[in-house]
Amino acid sequence: MGTPPISVPDGNPAPSMPTTIRQGGTVEPVREILWGQSAGVRKYETPTEVPPDMRELIVKLMVVQADTEFASIQQHRPWLDKAPTLEDRWVEARIVADEARHGLQACRILRDFGEEGQKLIDDLLSRPEGHHKLDAFNMKFDRWSDVGAFTCFVDRVGVYQLRAFQECSYGPLARAMPLMLSEEQLHLNFGYHVLKRIAQGTPGYPGTREEAQKAVYKWYPRALDMFGHSNSATSRRAIEYGLKRWTNEEARTRYIEEITPLVKSMGLELPATDFDRHVT
């Protein structure tokens, strides 16, 4: 299926958007804005340069980003000492460290927004378990299969969110993406292999196929919800400002196309895309 050009809210395509980045790939770092209403001009580098509405949007996006990173640490932390193998414990430690660094990166961007940003950081750092913005990050990992499914499904959504920011119009955010994406890839591969080992009944490895299938039904709907409302005006504004390159529904469609064959390769099944959904 062909990839349609990204459109800004008035329906006009962004002509300067390179095909590679539109389709999810990368480009050599550039200093100009690649899509949206300011395509072709230099990227914004400081909060003082950013229009008020765009400033509000950057802050909102970074609060959600940081919140998911810190919440994920809380979810993974109990499994640092309970993961079944030495290798699994090592990867769990890596994931926690990565999420902490990603949260720090988002907070550094917020800190540039002065007193407003610092107040938001203080709130993020004091937020207890179960009080986060997205449902997926208020759920506990009751079994090892939850850890595998979460990193396979939910972290993969996180990668789509980060890809959407690649070479965005706000320079500090664009430059943070390459390392974050590289680190997140470890999480995805880990989750896939954990869930596959459980589903295929690897001798000596904890869990059953039934547990793996139950975990798919638990986390897949929450992952789809994470993309947000299909007709979100906020996501279209983010494209117009050159901050994100896909609407919520475009990103969700790409995600479903990617995850479907992966789950099939494990011998598991996905529920219907409207199963147990809270955000549509």
C-alpha cells in the first residue's frame, strides 16, 4: 500500500518532506524545518523563538514523554531481582537505566522553559505509581509474561512516538532522538524474544502459552490507545508546526501493520483492534 503524503490541517501536502522520513526512515541531520507551515526555514532552537501555541504543545508533549519514562521505571523495578535468567536481569537493568536517561532528556527540554518547566519537572518526579497520564503505565507487571508483552507492544508504540519527532522543527528535541531510538530498540527485541520463548514453551523458562496469549490481550489494546484519539486536533497541530510527522491514526495503522506478523510468528493471536479499547 502506498504511503500518502502528510497533510497539514488545511489539507495541503508538505512538499519538502523527504520520502524516507515520511515513511519512517531517517535522513542526515539538517537545520531547516522539513514539513509543516514553516518548511524550509531554520529550526527553532530556544523557547523564546517558538510561537505561544507551539510552545504550549512542546511542553505538553514533553510532559507526557517524561511521564511514560518515569512510570516505566516504576513498573520494571520489581523485576530487577525477579527476572528468570542472568541475561534477563541484565536487560531489565539496562531498560531501567535507559528510561531514566530518556526521562532526564525530556526534563532537560522542559527546564529550558523556565519556571513553568521546572514546576512540571517537580510534579513528574513526585508522581506516585498508578497516577500517570496513560493507562498502560498504571498497570502492574503481575507475571514475567507481562514484562515481555509490555516491552514488545507498549515500548514499540514509544518508538513510533520518537520516530514522529525525528528531525522535527524544534532543534533540541530533534537532536535527542537518535540515541533514544537506538536504546529503545533493545527493549523491543527483548520483549519479542521473552514473549516468544514463553509462547513456544522453552524448557526451563517460566510461563505458558496461555499466559503469553493472555498478556497479548492485556497489553495490545492499551498499546493502541497510546496513539491517542483518531481525529485529534492536537496531532494535526503538531504536524502543522513541524513537530510530528504523522497523525495519530496514521501512526496506529503503521504500528498494526508491523506488529501483526510479529505476533503471528510467535504462534499467538491478536484481538480485534476495537477489543477493550478506551481511546478511539
